[in-house]
Amino acid sequence: MSTETKYPNLFKPIRIGSVVAKNRINFEPTAISCSNADGSVSELDIAVYSEIAKGGYSMINIGGCTPDSKTGRVTVTGLIIDEDNMIPAMARLAKSIQKYGALAIPQIQHPGRQCPMPKGSYYSTNDQVVKLPWSAGHEIVFANAEEKGKEIKALTTAQILDQVELWSLAAWRCQAAGFDAVCLHAAHGYLMSAFLSPYLNRRIDRFGGNFENRMRFPLAVIKEIKNKCGNDFPVIVRFSANEWVPEGIDVEESKRISVALEEGGADALDLSQCIQETPGAGFDPMQYQEGWTLYSAEAVKPLVKIPVIISHALRTPEFCEKIIADGKADMIGMCRGALADPYWPTKVLLGKENKIRKCISCLTGCWQESLMAKKDIACAINPVMGDLDFYKLDGTKASRSMKIAIVGGGPAGMEAARWAVLRGHKPTIFEKSNELGGAILGCCLVPDKDKMKWYADWLRYEIKDLGVEVLMEHVPNVEELKKFEVVLNATGAVSYIPDVNGLTERITSMEAAFSCPKATCEFYPKGSGRKGVKLGEKVIVWGDHYGAADLVAFLGAAGKDVTVVTDRKEFGSSVEVIHMYVLRKRMAQGDAEALHSKPYKYPVKVFESSTLYDIGEKEVKIIDKNLNITTIEADDIVTCYTRSNTELADTFAKVEAAGIPVVTVGDAKSPRNLHAAVKEGASFILYLDPDNCVKNPNGALLDDLPIDVKKQLGF
Ligand SMILES: Cc1cc2nc3c(=O)[nH]c(=O)nc-3n(C[C@H](O)[C@H](O)[C@H](O)COP(=O)(O)O)c2cc1C
Ligand code: SF4
């Protein structure tokens, strides 16, 4: 295979201090939170980081390694490097990465005020208590600290000097374990960043106040690392070039910081954005477009000789190539891009751009349902990420090809079909509409959700490329399904109208409310067949979850006067928090940092812990948990309550009665999100084999049976 590339700049080597990275694609520091409970390197750590190295990223930054677990572990199962007994396993991790030609670089990080463990006391530059704007349910630093027993402690001078020693010792251990360099986490409001930031650092001693004093802690750490490890051991510093808060670091300040860090011995600068008070800029939900952070690299790069790395929402090879070609930065960095597709660099090198599964910035898998939920790393669209079962499966085919009927051509169905072919089975997708995509397709109407289309396109391309049989506009009957050995119910969810008094005929379904003005489009070349409705100006969005949040964004941007009525304590509490942070700003006719959408014509009103009580001709009564009734005017009411689709329940029951197992996945099991759909679709196939295609008494397919049990059961 030729390795001549359209992207010569991306594949040029680059020197970082004494070491050379083989290309310009950096895996940004990512705390995957997969370590053993004692903080040592786990089998899963090695599987995740080494796969990303195998994919061709030239530097693998291992996120969230604490130098001091007694005062700050970065995640509940983050890596700990504060004792020498961590060195042997760290050495195994380093080797597993270097084996694939990549540089292995732990990021040393003390979480400071944003510390999940140990609970109870938080180190910071000062005792400023912060109420974070994410959502009531997801605070990290509590305003009511005393009541919650969580205290923010300003470091004493002696403790700061201790930290210098602990960080440098951690770096020394990394060097002893055979790592190529270290990265210092001085971004995002964590401990070192709290020294750099004029907004966070309120000290009045020699570690706070003026610029020189604020630089003292990071520079002392760099100096002490060089003392312990030698000048040849490279130190990269990652800091937020813009904190997006008044008095915080801005791009002018970041220029001064960059120069001071270079003079202080840093070997490369990795520019990030935000502190926890401004999470939009830090976690780039879907609303943030590729390249929005480039301005910071352009500002800093002319002032320093050391390499400058830029990241955030970078996804497409052409765009990344141009960044390097135009000299805007020396390296491009990716975190989520690599979680969604660890093989991005190899695919780019080989010109297989349409095979790249581009991260859609949804933050559900990698953030909401992993780090925020205290679980291993995951990715909504890459079922392999963070799952040892999938890593181990690698290349294994089923003992015999099976005929599988997949009913429903949404993400769960398509992902199952993809894995079925890879494992040597013969899947047939039955899709009721005239296009594959399911619930993803509605997203094209929601402002800033266009990245969902990347994933829909990728799946459809793969389904075509793998030669999956697809029967479009076809609902299978019992006789048809009986010709298969196993049936997958991936028919998704549908909206419904909960009990309510009055004129229920005034209620529109969510599906109809997402009405598209186009007769045909790329998704529906023959037309969707969905008859949209024209809603009046005053609309009640009744319900919650992704459907309701998307509908608010759609209607708000369309100039409607929207009122949300949700029975939850907090609107959007099951929607990814950073997306809700941006949406809430927009609901209040503003926008999140660095975004400039057209303000909604009306602010969105929200009734929480409430539901509809009675629907009149024009008026609607809303009742809250204390039985207070409010009457508002509404032209239309849209229900966003959903439940699993049971349209084919009888068909499936008859197929099961005929001895053919039917397995239900994704929203057809219970309405959740894309992550659940993709994971369950893929997992259904993971061990599916004619040898174990029988359900246990709990209704679950038997899988991965020990050889003696297979024999005993007569398989
Ligand atoms: C799951 C997850 C873990 C992260 N862990 C770290 C970390 O340990 N250190 C760090 O500097 N940034 C961390 N980040 C931020 C990313 O490195 C990156 O700046 C951000 O995700 C935006 O870039 P991307 O669009 O390439 O993902 C993390 C992000 C995610 C989603
Ligand atoms: S979960 Fe979503 S944001 Fe995270 S890596 Fe996967 S696609 Fe990207």
C-alpha cells in the first residue's frame, strides 16, 4: 500500500526538546479514568493508550496523573504516581505506547479545587468558593461548602513548596519508568492553572498578585523537574490561553505566559481554553466549530521558538493539514477525535478519509457517562473504546455464519449489522422509512447539530461498503422473520401523550413538530413522507430529555415563544451537561463563551417539577408538585414523552414462540441516547454464535460459554 500522502505537513517529524515526534498529530492529555483502585496502571489503561498509539498519533499524553493522591486524585480511578511502587506498571504502559513509534508522555495534574478524591478538603490558591454554572446537580465546588463539609483550603507557603517537590518527584518517576517527557497540566482551573490565572489567584504573597508572582509556582516546578531529571528531559506545559472570565487569562496575557514559560525551560506549549466556570469553551460541545481556537496559536506562535500545539474540535484532515502548512501551529492535538477513531492518523496517511469516524462532540460517551458518572472511558459512537471485551475480540469470527434479521435501520440496527458482517454473519436490515439513520435524522433540523450527520454518513457508508442487505420501506411479517436464526428488535422509541384533562387533540407529537420545510434532502432523496405541522407562535414543550432539549433549540431559533413543562426537578438533567449549559444560555437570549448565535426572539420559560393539568381552547393549566396551578396561553402543545416502540410486539412474540430468539436493544428497550443504542447494537453481536444462540432463564442470550458447559448443554 502506498504511503504517499496528500497531507505532507501533518506527517513531518518535529523536535520537542531532546526527543522527536514522528508526525504533527498529538493525542491530547485525556484522563480516561480506567486505572486500578490503588491508582496503578490497569490492563484497560494499556489497551486504550496503546491502541491510540497504534493508530499513529505521534505523542500520547496520559491525562490526569496525580503527584499527590493524599490531597488530590484527578478522577476516582485516575492514575497515581506519588510512590515508587507505581513505576513498574507505568513502565509497562510506556513500552506499550512506544512499541508503536509514539512518544509516551504522562500529564502531571493536581485537581486543586476541582478534586473528586479525597472528599472533604480542596487545595487551591485561595479560599474562594465557586458555584459552578454547569447545573444544580453537577457542582464540583460548592457554594454551601460548610453545610456540605467541603472546604476550600488556601495552600500555605510550605504546602506550595511541598507541591513543587511532589510534582518534580512524579516527573522523576515518569522518567525512571521510561517515559519520553512529561506534560504539566496548567489549564482548566486545576491547581497549577489556579496559580497562573489572575482571576483564580487571589493570593497576596510571593505566589500571587503580580505576573511574576503568579508564574512562580509553574516555573519552580519546571526548574525542579530539570534539576531532578536533567535538562534533556522535555517538559510540555498545557495552559488555558483564554479563560473567558473577567480578569482571567486572555490572549494578551497568554502571550506573556508563553514567553515566560519558554524562558523558564518549557520545551513545548499546548494551548487550551477555559476554566470550569466557562465549560463551553473547554469541552467544545457540538455548537463549537472546527478551528475556533486557532486565534490563540496565531497570537502566541510568533513570540516563541518552542513548538506550539493547538487543539479543540479539530476533526478533518484537510483543515488540520492547512493549520500546519500555514504555520499557525506546529502540531494539532486531538482528544475526542482519537476516542472516536484511534486510527485517524493512519487513515489520513493512507487517504482513507471517508473511513474516519469523526467525533461528533456529543460528550455523552466520553464525558457524561464516563468521567461524570465515575466510570471507565467510553465513546458514544465507538463501542470498542474502553471495553476490554471488544479489544479482546479482535479479529475473531463466529464458528458459523448466521442469518440475522435486524428490524430498524437506526444507529443500533446499523451498528449491529456492521459488527455482524465483521464477525462473518449475514445480516438483513428491515427499515420502515426510505432512509437509514433513525432518530439521528431529526437532528439535522436542530441548530448546530450538523455533526450528527457525519456519523449518519459514516454508518451508511460502512453499511454499503460491507454489503449489508437492506430492505427499505419494508416492515417484516412473522413468516419473513422466521427465515432467520435470530432477530434484533431495534425499532427505537415513539412519543406518546401522558394522561391529561381537556382537549388532547391539541397536542402534537414531537416527530411531527420537527417539521422540515424541504420536500427532499440528502437524507430523504425521495422525501421523508413525514408530514410536519406548522406550529403557532406560543408553544409548550411538554416533557424532557434530548427530544425536548432539541425541540427547544429548534423552536427558539425559529422565533417561537417557548414554554417548557417538565416533571423533572431540573430541565435537561438527563441531557449532557455542557450541551445544557450552552442551551440554557441561549434560552436566556444569550450565548456561551466564544459563540455568537442570533438571540432567540423570546426567552424560554421553564416550569420544573410540573406537568400539564388541563388543556382548554387557548389556555393551558400547569400544575406543580405543590399543587399550584398556573394558567398560560398556548397555540400549540408538543409532547416529548417517549416510550419504546411496541408496534411489532405481536410479530416478535410469535417469532419467539416459534423458537427464534428476539433480542431488543437501544431505545426499543428503553428510550435513552445514541451511546446506549450504539453500544447495545454492537454488543448484541459481540459473542453471537450458533453455538450459544439460546436465551438463559432471564431472557439474555448466552454468550462466551466455557467449552465444558457448551458440551454439557449439547451445543
Ligand atoms: C474524557 C476527557 C478527559 C479529558 N482529560 C483531560 C486531561 O486529563 N487533561 C487535559 O489537559 N485535558 C483533558 N481533557 C480536555 C481535552 O484534552 C481537550 O482539550 C478537549 O476535549 C477539546 O479537544 P478535542 O475536541 O480534541 O476533544 C479531557 C477531555 C475529555 C473529553
Ligand atoms: S462520546 Fe461523543 S464527544 Fe466523546 S469522543 Fe465519542 S463522539 Fe466524541
